[in-house]
Amino acid sequence: MIRLRVKEIADEKKISRTRLSRLADTNYKTIDAIFKDPFKEVTTTTLNKLARALDVSVADLIEEVPDNA
């Protein structure tokens, strides 16, 4: 199972949901949903935008976890 680390990275960099939404040119509701559910399915385009906005690689945004997590 794939888990998104967007919230953790944004928190580390002190980037709010609103600011991330603007930086990534992504709807706030999408960012909010990702923050609330790190297992949310997102497009590769969205992952790419988030990685650029957070100045990390796409690989840094995802982690593989056991299915029972």
C-alpha cells in the first residue's frame, strides 16, 4: 500500500495547506483531502506539482507500508 508523506513534509517546511495549494497550483480541497487521508489516490500530475512545490522528489512524497497499516 502506498502512503503519501505530503503533510509531514509540508509541516517540516512550515508550509500551510493554503500556501501549498497556491505553490502547487492545485485545488485546496485536493490538498486538504491528502492531508486528512494519506492513502488517497492522486494522479501523477498532482504528485509532480506537489513535489515541485515542496522542493523534493516524487519519491520523497511516497512510502510503501504494509496493507494492514
